Amino acid sequence: MPPHNYERLSGLDHTFLMFEGARTHMHVAGTLIFDAKPLRRPEGGLDIDRIRAYTASRLHLIPRYRERLAYTPIDRHPIWVDDEHFNIEYHVRHTCLPSPGDSQQLKQLAARVMSQPLDRDRPLWEIWVVEGLQHDRCALITKTHHCMIDGVAAVDLLAVLMRPDPTQTIDKTPAYLPRPAPDRVQLACDSIGRAARMPLSLARALRRWLEQPEELRTGMGERLRTLADALGIGMRGPGDTPLNQPIGPHRRFDWVSMDLGVVRNVKNRLGGTVNDIVLATVAGAVREFLHYRRVNVDALSYRVLAPVSVRSNDQRGTLGNQVSVWFIDLPIRERDPRRRLERIRKITAELKESKQALAASLLTRASEWTGSTLLSVGVQLVHRALPFNLIVTNVPGPQVPLYLLGAQLQECYPQVPLFMGQGLGVALFSYAGRLNWGFNADWDLVPDLPLFADAIRASFNELRDAAAAETSAATPAS
């Protein structure tokens, strides 16, 4: 008989369960577009049985995808246990777009999938296989609860499910033998033991810190002061906008794709990083979009939350969240695109120097020492006074083509979940020389989402033109 097995969710992973409600579905998603030919049956139509068999053959590399949630009996802390009724057909689903199967219909389908919660009695993921897309293409809509993965983990997952060569081989699927879940008595004893050990663990951590050299303790002190500053920023509410109102459960989805080489050229000409170009582009787009909504941006404070990975190299390939945050006040009052970028570059340089993201990660580690009740109170406070207007998350992906059973992945557009009072979210994923933007929005608050996508294009074009002018000015006259 296999041994009992379970794993506690980290404090950060637990918060994503607590943030979830009837209107705030905490799953991340992606719409992946493929060449359909290699995935077809000889008689026509996608070979869904083969796609399911291939997916099942890779799941032993990501065991979390065959685990479900359970809860400890005393503190009601969530844990992962093997799903004894796992069924690949439930998780890998099959649907078809109505003719002509254009991009707009695919966006609408992705938005509807994003609008439905995941079943917490099953492993928290789905893949929707979509056929009928124009130009002999098909799509996969992936959907995974945020308590399982962050952006970098999603990239690692992509590497597990896909391959860098167009092989159509399906490896032999290892037998799945679910380990029995622990009973209530074992869980209760483990919880009591953990609570009893916690004061000693805290005392040991404090002693190790006191035994460190003076310069290390000083560095920790600076980090704690930075954390206090970050908390102060979080406690100061951002400006009120038409996009930051109570949201409903339904979503809209749109996307934009850019040549990553062009983005890098703008970065090289104007300075900063690709992420600085992204944030400056968002600042210009928000300014234009709010102008369209008749908002006086010159009197508005607008704050972005930018997730920052704190995943170490030895944590690559693991699931769960290893992420901290930056709070960035976007310079949306600035009319000139170059000055917007200069302001962004200054802000991000200061954030890197202050190590705000590492300091904020201390807070997420401290959540491991709090009970579920205290954690719940903190989540409710954030829900009532969201400390940011917009999430902008930028995840670098592989720059080589990937394949699913010989079908090349052509495009990939990410979706980030929305929190209460946040009507718009921006996610980016770079892949094979393209920078792909995904815009997730509340159905009612942002009926004009395509206009925001247009504003993103226009804002980046302003930066591209500024870079071209810089190049012309630097070129000597003949």
C-alpha cells in the first residue's frame, strides 16, 4: 500500500484561494494557436484522443496536475492530495468554433472559458482543444488556478507539455497509482505538532539572524525598512477611475502582438529595459484610454502592480508561486512619450536599488507563520481597498519554436485574473521573436476593450517614432 501523502499550500498560494469569489476567478489562462495539420485524424477533424493520450503521458512530470485540494481539520489549511478519481477526459475538453472561425470568435470563447470557475473538488486545471479556426489552424485554451502556478512556472509547464522538435511520438504513459490521502487523525496530529514547533522555529530564525555578521544584519534592517515603505505605498489608495469599480463574473479578452526585435531596438535607442518599454507603453495607453473616457488624468494618481519573480535557479521546474511585487506610480500625466519612458526608467532603477521586491517577499514568507483566520482578514482588507489600479505582468518565454505532436505553436496570448475593483488586467508573454499582449477585462466595465488594444499600439508607435528620431539625429549629414 503506498504511503499517505500530502503537501500544505504555501501562504502565498493560499491567498489566491482566499481572493477567489463568485466574481473574481483566480485562474491564469492562455490562448495558444497552432498549425492544425499534424493534429488531424486521417478522416478529418482533430484527433482529440491522441491529444489526450499525449497530455496524460506527460503528467507524471507535473504531479500537481493529478492532485486535488483537501483541508486540515483544525486550522482548515488547504493541502494537496492525490485525486483518486482522476479522469483526463474531464480536464482536456474538445470544442469547435462556428464557421468562419475567426480571431474574434476565438477571443470570445477564451473570455467565456475565463468567466467560469474551476471545480475545487478536482485538480484545478483545464485545457480546451478548439478546432475550426481559419487558415487551417487550431487553438488550445489553457486554464490553471493561480494557487498552482505563477508566470515562470507556467513557462516551465509549457516546456513540459511541448517539445523543441516536431516529433509526433507519444512516450509510454507510466501507471498512475494515487497515494491514499491522510485521515483526519493524522492531519490533526500534524497540525498540532506544527503549531507546537512554530515558536521554536521562529526563535531559531531570530538566533541565526543575530549570529550573522553586522553587515548582513544591517542589510536585513534596510530590507525591513524597504518593506515598511512598500506597505505604506500599499496602504495609500490609488486614484479612482471608471475601470476600478465593482466587477462582475463575465470577461472580455483581446490581444496585440508585436515584433520583439522592434521592441528591443526601441529599448536600445532610448535606453532602459524591455520591461521599461512595456510600462511606458502602458502609461501612454492608459492616458489615451482615460482621456477617451473623459477622465482628467492631470489630477489622477494611477498605480500599477508589477509581479516580480523571486524564483531561484534551483526552483525552476517547480509549481506554486515564487513571486513578489513592485508598486509603480505610472506617469500618465506626462504627454511626451520619451519623458514618460525616462520617468519609468528612474522609478524601476530606484526599485531595483531599494530591493522592494525582495523586501515584499519577506511579507509572503511571514504568511507561513499566520493562521488561516488572520490571513483571511488581510485578504478582506485588500479586497475592500485595492492598493493598485492595474496589474501588468511580463513573463519571458522561449525564443525557439515549440511543437505539440508535430504542430508548431504559432501564437500565445496570456490572461491574468482580475481582483475585485479591477476592471482590466494586462499580461505579456514573449515567444519566438514576438511580444504578445493579452488584455483581460470585465464585461460591463470595459465594453470598449478593443479601443484599449488600439491605444497600446498607438502608444508603442510613439516610442518607436521617438527612437527613429533619435537615430536620425545621431546620423551625421552626408
